[in-house]
Amino acid sequence: MAGTSSRVAVERSRFHLAYSGSALDPPFDSRPALGDTMRNQLRFGILGAARIAPKALIEPARSIDSVAVTRVAARDQSRAEAFAAEHDIGGVSVDYAALIAADDVDVVYNPLPMSLHAEWTIAALRAGKHVLCEKSLAANTGEAEEMVRVAAETRQILGEAVHYRYHPLFDRVLALIAAGVIGDLERVVAIFNIEIGQPDIRWDYDTAGGSLMDLGCYSVQWARTIAGEEPVVTSAAAEVGPPDVDASIWAELAFPSGATGRIESSMVQPDPEISLTITGTKGEIVVANPLAPQNGNVVTVRTEAGETSGPIDAGVTYDHMLRAFVDHVIHGSPFVTMGDDSINNMAAMDAIYTAAGLSLRGRGSKFA
């Protein structure tokens, strides 16, 4: 383990779960006009036959009349054909470049390994396509900045698929904090620990793997969003698996307001924990499973007045996210995980890697 960091004694709520706008955003009136066909239906193409695609896009699209999934491409065309047949997708492209150039694709969904996010997202934007890119947006901050810059230059929309952020549970937590229910914010502890077996691309440095990239990106964003500020990383430590790949990582954060934070992520914890503990001067909020509330969640609020605890049942995170993205493309309504937010999350992650003594992902990238 590189470095040490004392654990904070906080009450944590455990939940077992199998993990399966910006200054650079173009203003709505400068976005490209949508043709009549596009106004009726946004046509999505998928880069890669990824495991996340059915849950994040294909299934939610079935309940949205204005969305169609029209095409898929994969490194192996036979795999793309099998994926298309399984999920009733009409078009199969011979490769990623052909999908990006296809006339029946308005939006490219990019769930490729994070090492390929910048290359193919930028190619899609330059081809005149909007892009919904899986998290983490890029392998490093330099890549994220270039992706956002190209989106602004081409007047295309680039969103990061951070699904939890669009669920009413997280809005409820933010509303409780804004209302002063727990007083002034003092500390945020954000934890995402699950066991991920090997081999898996998340254990591969060359594909921008690591627990922080796949799991801790959520922990970092939970802390940043709750604080409403950008953090300074005061310390970090990592348990390293393969060279430069964090099997587990911990970091202490300081925010300009004086609040502090701690983020944790691990791919080697046999007992999963996905939790968020928010402490204020007048109480605390504990959230069990802020990631995918549809699989079960509990929100507990403790103040001097007493304690309330219970679930927030409000549908599937992926459904909320896709509807928000489509509404943003068509109507210009808010989509918050894009632009500066994506860049700042990546910058905090890079700072954690640096503080933990690990190399940034995307070594050799022309944007790094």
C-alpha cells in the first residue's frame, strides 16, 4: 500500500449490490437545428457490444417514443450481429468509423473502454453527431478538456452518462442540504467498494483501468456535488494490484468552505458497500445505495428533532438519465453531467492519483 491514511469513525449504512452546464457548452440557440425526422425521433448508434448498453440505453429507449436505437458496431462484426439480433437493433456497421458516418445515427453512445473514449468521441463530434459517453468521460483531464472543447467547436452536445445524478433520490438529498436541515456542511464520506474479478479491463492500466476510474469516479462526484465546490486533495493512499492499477484507493479532500471529505473505492472488497454519509452542524444524512436506488435504497436523516429513515421509490436511474439527455438535445433543458462538471471530476481524480503516487491514466495520450 502506498502511503497511509487514518479511517474516520463514521456510522456507515451498508447496502449489498452487484455492480453490473458548462461555460463551454454551446447555448441552446446556437445548437444545430434538428430536422423534422430528428425532432420526432433521435436515432442512437452504439460503439461496442458493451455489457452496460442494454441497461443504460437499449432498455430505457423502449419507453421513450422520441428515441430509437438504430445501429451497433463492434471490433468483431459477428459479435455486433449477435448483439443486434439479441436486442432487436436493425443496423450493424462494419466498424466504429462506419457507424459514426451512418446517416441513420444522430447520437453516438460510447461505452468503449475509457482509453478509447477521447478518440472515438472526438471522431463522432467532428462527424456531426451528438455523443452520450460513459463515465469516466476520459482517461485524464487533458483528454476531457479536449473532448469538451471539440464539442463546443462543432456545436454538438457531449454528455457524460452519470446515471445516478438524474434520480429523484439525489435531488432529494441536495434539497435537504439546501434547506439547512443538517445545518452547514462539515464532512462528506463517499464509499464505493465491490469485488471485481480478473481478468477484466478494469484491472488493465492500458485500458485506463483502476478502482478510481470505474467506481471512485462516483465517490468523487458525490462529494463534489454535495459540497457544491471543487476540492483540494490533501492526502491519498492506494493498494496497488497490477502495476499502476489501484485495487483500492482512499483520499482526503478539503473544500474552500472549510468542509472536508473522504472518498473510497475498491475492487477487492468481498463485502460490498455503496454509501454516502453527509455530516453538518445540526445533523447528518446517510444514504445506502445512492448509485442505483432502483435496486433498493435507504435515506436516513438524523437531527436534534429525531430520526427519519426510509426508501425513495422513484424508478430507474438510467431511465431518468436518458430522458434528461434527450430533453437537453431537443429542448435545451438542463443536463448537468457535462462540460465543466466532467472536466472538474476528472481533475480531482487525477489529483488523487498523483497524491497516491500513481501514474495518470492515458500515458502517451496526445491530449495528456
